[in-house]
Amino acid sequence: MRHKGSQMVLIKTAEKTKARRAAMAAAVGSTVEWYDFALYGAAASLIFNKHFFVGDDPTTGLLLSFATFAVGYLARPLGGVIFGHLGDKVGRKPVMIFCLTLMGVCTALIGLLPDYQSIGLSAPLILVALRIMQGLGAGAEYAGAVVMSTESSPPTSRGFYASWSGSGVWLGSAIGLIVMQLTLWATGDKFDSWGWRLPFLFSLIMLGVSLYIRRQVSETDDFKEIDIKNEKTKIPLVSLFKTEKRRLLIGLCSNFMLSGFSYIPQVWALSYLTNNLGMAAMIALGINAIVLISGSVFMPIMGRIGDVIGRRRLFLWGAAFGGIWTIPMFLLIETRHPVLATIGLAVCFFGSVAACYASQAAFLTELFPPQTRYSAVAFSREVSGAILGGLTPLIATAIISATGHWAGIAIFMIANAAVAFIAVWYSKRFRNDAEQWKIDPTQSTTEKASVVI
């Protein structure tokens, strides 16, 4: 009896260790991915319109700069389809390593790219090409991260471990902004000429550390079991379109909250604070960094709450609160006071976006069977991300340019929150929070055994 008890403790300890390693590997990959994207978003707001899109009208240059930001998002669905397919066919781990490498190298190359004055039209064309390659890699990076961390975790703690990927997203974004801010401070008036390149080159160091950590993680048991039993789907995405259209639609619409809604405070707000409200770039970068770092620490707490009250219920709460808080957030930002602006953005991140990010990771993974899971999660996130994530800063800039007021942007955010809320509400036809801890037909035999233990 004592021997059995000790054996059970050892098994549970091994499961926790495996879950932590997978979650850490997922988190560092997401950190690199969103460090790259945060750099690009900040540079699009502050630098690229001066170096790569030179013209007489500053607004046109800014719109073109944000358009290249959108191009990366338009490439993400293709990357999600290609690498999601490979993730379901050859394994989660090798695909994640390749995507991570592709993103990191492209980011470093942006830091070495000559400007418009040096090579003319070739500069923006090469920038767009690198942005596309960056988007292809990113299209399957986060999906692979949440699938790996969720599949490596016991059902009762999937929300907690899967949320580490979301923490990596915000931590990477914050590190990107902090490095940009420190470089701005250190290089002073040289920042516009060459200082901005240093954060992009720093990506190579982060890439090396992340690859080392990610290589230590083993393939998930779910994929191993599918491979051994030869249960792989020939073309996962085609199979999903034939049998799981409504699940895919739920996944797509749930991401309206994390693309259309969240990219206003996460990306566009930096441009609005500096270009429209006249706030110093360093202060605006500092506000974003504080909010993102605090949110990355808070994310696992939300993941644990989702494990207790249910991932679906937490997502609904976050979407509803986001719609309610949008107008108060803008009113606080409009005071132009750094502390009040920080509070407005922080409450939005903590009360709304963090809840949805933390719950979506395990929620989407549990929505689909293992044979098509990587493809399904990548497609669900990246198609809506391409439509909204990349275009949102462009849409917001166009709205503020046309109307001179934030009301239209607030309506845009509330509409996105409403779409996500309705989709997740409808998901109860396929899964509900009362069943997320139970054994169901989509679970592997290894996963079932861990529940019994």
C-alpha cells in the first residue's frame, strides 16, 4: 500500500515536471515571437515612416508603415496552414523549433536593412518580404505553444500551464518595448539614425536561449500515440472543413477579442499617445511596458481561475468586461495624465484581455481532437488575426484621421468583444465547463490514465 502511494506521488511529480517544462518551452517561444512583433509595432509607430516610407505627408507615411505591420498578419494564416499541417503530421516539437528560428532570423535582418535613402525602393520591398517571412513563422508558433503545453498538462491544470504562453506574449511585448526605450535613452539623438536597429539585433541572443530551452522538451504523448497507432489525418484542415465547420467558426470568432479588441490598447495606443495626444515617446513606451509586464505576471493567476470556475466561463466574463470598460478606458487616456492613462490600459488588460488570453489557450485545444488540433488552433487564431490583428492599427488610424475622435474606435472594440462573447457562448453545444475535467473521446489513453491516477 505504501509502495503504491509512493508510486502515485512519483507519477504525479513526473507529470508536473513534464507540464512545467512544456509550459516553459512554450512561454519562451511566445516571448521571442512577440518581442519581434512588439519591436515591429513600436518601430512602425515611431521609425519606419521616416526611414522606409519617405514622403511629404506624415499621415500617409504612418499608414504605409502600419500597412507593413498588417502584411505580417496577412501572412500568418498561410504559415498556420502550412506549419499547422506539419505539426499534425511530423510532430509539435520540430515545427515549433523551425518557426522560432525563422522569426528570430528575420527580425535580426530587419535590424541590418539599409534605409530608403541608401537603396531606394528596394528598402521597403525587402522590409515587406522579411515581414512576410516573419508572419509565416509566427502563424504556427503560438498555436504550437498552446497545443504542446495543454497536451502535456493534466486536465485539472491545463488552464494554468497553457496560460504561460499568453504570459510569454505579453512579456515578449514588454521586453521589446523596454529594450526600445532603453535604446532610445542610451542613443539619444542617434536613435533615429541607427539606435533603433540594436533591439532588432538583440533578437539573436533571445533566439539562442529559447532554442536551447525548447530542445530539452520531449514530444507530447498525444502526438506519440497518434503516430504509433497510425491515426494521423491525411489533410487535417480538409477534414476539419468537412466535419467541424461550426467548431472552426467558434474558434475564429473567439479570437476577435484577442485581435480586433486587444490590438487597440496593445499596439495602436502607443501611436495615439505620441502622435495625437502629444505624449513623449519614452513615457508612452513606459506606460505600455508597465502594463504588459504586470499583465504577464497576472496571466497564470487567470489561468488558475479558469481551472477552478471553467475556461469557457472565464472567457465570457473577460469579453463582457472588455465591452463595458472600453469607454472608461478612453476617458482616462484622454486626460493625458500618465498615471490615469496607465490605469485605463491596465484595467483593460487585467480585467478583460488577460482573462480571455488565459482561457483561450486550453479552451481552443480542448475544442478539437488531437489528430487535427494543431491545424485547427492555428487556423482559428490566424485567419481572424490576419483580418483583424494586422488591420486594427490601420483601421484605428484611419478612423481617428477621418473623425478626430475616439468614439468610432470604441464602437469597433465593443463590436469585437460582442462577436467573441456570442461565439464562446455558443460553444456550449460542443463543450462546457462541467465536462472540461472529465474524460472525453478526444483524449488520448495517456491523458485518460492521468485523470484516473
